[in-house]
Amino acid sequence: MESDRINSLVAELAPEYAAARHHLHQYPELSGEERETAAYVAACLRQIGLDDVRTGVAGHGVIGTLRGANAGPTFALRGDMDALPIHEESDLPYRSCRAGVMHACGHDGHTATLLGTAAVLSRMRHRIHGSVRFLFQPAEETVHGAEGMCAEGAMEGVGAIVALHGWPGMATGRIGVRPGPMMASSDTFDITIRGHGAHAAMPHIAVDPIVTGAQIVLALQTLVSREIPATDSVVVTIAQFHAGTAYNIIPGVADLKGTVRCLSKPIQDSMPERIERIVAGLCAAARAEYSFRYRNGTPVTVNDATVNSLIVSVGEETLGAANVIPLENPSMGAEDFAVYLRYAPGAMFRLGVGEDVTPLHTPTYNFSDVSLAHGMNLFTRIALRHLDTHA
């Protein structure tokens, strides 16, 4: 039976790609610097025997294409490759060799899972109807890698796309699924407040940008509580506040930096005006001047219902219905996988990596090798099922 064949191939190949993950974990590279990672991925894909391997896509992106023996559409799977500027604190034998850089978001696992899936499917080329395109993306953490990949043709001719994200707090052998909004948009903004400095003992002759900035920080919280419907989720966070040089000097300038997360495009589009209106009003009241810059980042990740149903069906058959968990709520974290969904329907699912695994973006996070095998199995079956359905 084909199911047994897939299980056998995954069991055979998973140890090799767990070792590949350990290598990637040991030699992490930051966003935009994934040279060695990309070279390693390309070498693996050529060894596997893919028909076409493109390198240098959007910087250090790699695209591999596996053409089946039968005609059909193109289905894409995506994995991200970049690491984070965090110093690893684990005692793993394959812990990061690079001070201040580690795979704290599990992209080593995402990349290795995609490589392992390519290896499994290459041994099943005879029954593939169409092509599978493997997208190894740089710069996810700085949210510009997907845009660049798509601009350079990554999604040309693709009928659908799927990705996964390792998820701590969820048991291995389980996946989390959700149609519709899965992850939030992510925008950033900068506010510079210009007042007049003075001696700290004479605030009456100053225009204090710290006090004005503090009022702005507090007032921005009313955007969510008093302007956004309670049924819509929005997060406005000021994450940086820089001002001053001494205990006894009121500075002339304060800089604030923050992020906005939304689950709907109309609300996302409305946020720049809402924020600047509050900034302008409070600065005018304080006799301060300001500059405001707002940058759109990733859109909302909205899972296509049909593709999500495909993942659910394959997950129930592979893991058991009890291990396919419908998610009540999306994450307010962001993913630039959303950009691919502008070009074709798709969906992302959560892959459980262990209930006791430390959270994402922490110095002891580690993707599970057991989960890697589950990811290979699911990716393989999802690709085959989609291509069979649409051949």
C-alpha cells in the first residue's frame, strides 16, 4: 500500500534529515546572511536529484523543483532558513557555534523537514501528477524574504501552497489547524517628538518630550479599547522609548518605536491615521513638534478553507482525528507566509514539537526530531493528495 510505502521512506530517511537539522542548528545565520545555509540546501537538493535548483533568489533563497512522471499542476511547500540574534543557552551537543545567533524559532526544523520531504517524494516520482516546488526562503524574521521570493517568480504557475510552523506547548504527533485568519499582520512605526530641553529643575521653560511621549504611550492603548470593535483583535505596542542623557537634563527629543498587529485588512489599513491623529493632538497640546513614519509589514495570514480541509483530512488519516486540533484563536504573531497567499490559495498549520519545549524566540528553544518525521510524512501526503485531486 502507498501509505505503508510513505511510512517506510519517512522512517528510513528521517534520521538523515534529523542530522541535517543538527548541522543547520549548529551553524545558524541571520536574515539576509544565509549564504552557508543556502549552499547546504542547494547541495542537498542536487544530491536528492531534483530537476531544477535555483539559487540566489531574493538574496539567498533556494527553489527546487521535482517534476513527476505524469502531467499535472504545480504544488508548493515552503520552509524558512534564517535564525535570530539570540545567544543559545542550551547544552545540546549541536548547540550554536556562533555567539549571539541561534535557531530560536525552529527554522532549522522547517528547512530540514522540507529537505526530507523532497527526498521522500523524489523516490515516488513515478506516481506524482505534476510538480512539487520547494521554496527555501531567507529573511522571514525581517519579513521581507517572501516578498522578494515572489517578485523573482517563486509562485509562477503554483496552484496551491502549504507551510508548517513548529509549535511548542503542543504535543508531538499533533497539529493545529484553522481556516481563515491564522496569524496577524505586523506593521511598525516610529514617532519622534521634538520639544525644548532645559535644566531638570526648571521644567516650566522646557517643552518636555518625555512627558508628551508618556502621554502618547498611554493614549495609544485607547485605540484598542475605545475605537476597535471588541470582536476584532488588535495589538498596539510601544517597544522602544529613547530619550535623555543625564539625571538633570530635560532632553529636546524623544524617539518611540512600536508595532501594530491586526487580524483584518480594513483595520490594518486604518491604523496609521488612528495613531497619527493621537500623536498630532497630544503634541499640539504640549507645544511639541513630531514626525511619524508607518511601515506596512506582513499582511494577515488567511488560510484558504479548501487547503485547510486538505490538511485536516490528511492529518486525521495520518495522526488520528484526536490529534488534529481545531484552533479557537489565531496567533497575534506574524508570518510573511501571508505574502504567498496573494498569489495562490494556501494554508499554514502548527506542528506540535512538545508540551514541555521552551517558547519560541527563547535561548533554549529546540525543534523536535520526532516532529521532523511527522512533518515529512504530512508534507508528503498533502502534496500527493493535492496533485492527485487536481491532475
